[in-house]
Amino acid sequence: MTIATFNVNSVRARLPVLTEWLKSVEPDVVALQETKVEDDKFPREELQACGYQLAVHGQQKYNGVALLSRRPIEDVAMGFGDPEFPEDCRIIRGRIGGVLVINTYVPNGSSVGSEKYAYKLRWFERFGRLVTDLARPDDKVVWLGDMNVAPTDDDVFEPENKERSVCFTAEEKAALEAVKSWGWTDAFRLFTQGSGHYSYWEFVIPNGFKRNLGWRIDHIYASPGLVGSCRACVIDKEPRSWERPSDHTPVLAEFAVS
């Protein structure tokens, strides 16, 4: 089973890129983030025509997550399921082929010390509790999405200049590590080490993609019960070079599960 994550930065604006990529790569499961569209306006027909069933959780202009699958998506749920946090369309999960797939679009945090930054840290803490409630480490679970954290110096260009940059602060990295302590393994780092491997390149940096001035903030994490079946994990940079791309590119992991 090939499972992918892709922050599309507007599913309607990026629909030609998304459908071309789906047809060429044919992943079994895709987690989308930042779809930026209400559920009733989601481009269902176009993606169903590519062979996918859908579960969506969106809102106008902001956030939004979705699951695409060639297999049935069961036990679909959204959000934290309680009033502790507002429903800002950042979490969707479902069971696909015996694997619990949790798709998240983690808050960016805006700027260090801001209210949104504090919200991001609280969000991570609440998400950690959600995972504990949902599953045991020996279950088959994958957590993937735009995590909005570059975990190490190898995961961002010029890390020496970013100690107080949002998505790279010690506080954010500690918040992510606290969630990972449940037992998550970063699938990409099972197979690839070192710097220069990124999934996001800001549009505001001139020729940032060509110069590879990026961040690795789109991750796929496997539970202890699933990680042994992980056979590959790669960043597919090609769609970032296409016309009108997202500022992110897909990450894919292959699992030997039936």
C-alpha cells in the first residue's frame, strides 16, 4: 500500500497538478492538506474519475483536509471531537485496509510569541492525547501531513539563521517530539539521511525551488505496529516543477500490508 501526503495549497487551484500526479503515480491513499474549500464545493467528480473514494473536511479559503483512497474509507472522523479546540478543519482520519490513517494540517504558528504560536503548542499537546485515546503503539497506524515543523538542522536550509523562526524553534520541535514519544517513526529517515531533502519551498524566495532553499515539514510517521512493513519513503519533487504548482510537493511511503 502506497500512502502519500500532499499540501496542495488550494485543491481547486491545484487540480490540474493533482490529477496529473494521481494518474501518473497512482498512490493507494493520499492525504491532502490546505484544501481551502467547503465540502459542497470540493472537486469530487474529478478525483473520483481518477479512481478515488473521498472523505473531506473543509472550510472556505483556509485550512481543510481530505483523504483519497482506492479502497473504502471506514470509521471516518474529524477534529478532536470535543469543544476544547474550535473546529478549524485540520484533522481527518479513517481506517483503510486495516490501517488507521490520521491526516493533519498542523497550525503554522504565524510568528514566535504570538497567540497563534501558543495555539500551535497547545494543539500539539491535545493531538498527543488524541493519539493515546485512539490507538495502541502496536496497532497499524500512520500519521501524516503538513506538520509545520522542521525537526532537525538537516530539515531546513541555513539552519544557523533560523533558531527563532517559526516552524524551527526549540519549543515547536519539543512539542513534536513529545507527540512522537508515543512511538512514531519518521518513515523518510528510515531510508534517507543528511541535509538538502525538502518538501516545501517558499514562493517568496526568488528561485527558491531551483536553489533548493527549502524545508522538510511534510512528514509520514509509522506506529511501532506498522513501521516494520515500511519498504520505502521518498519525496517526489517533480510536481513542484510543474506549471502553477503548490509550494509543497508530495511525500510517499510504501507499506507491505494487504
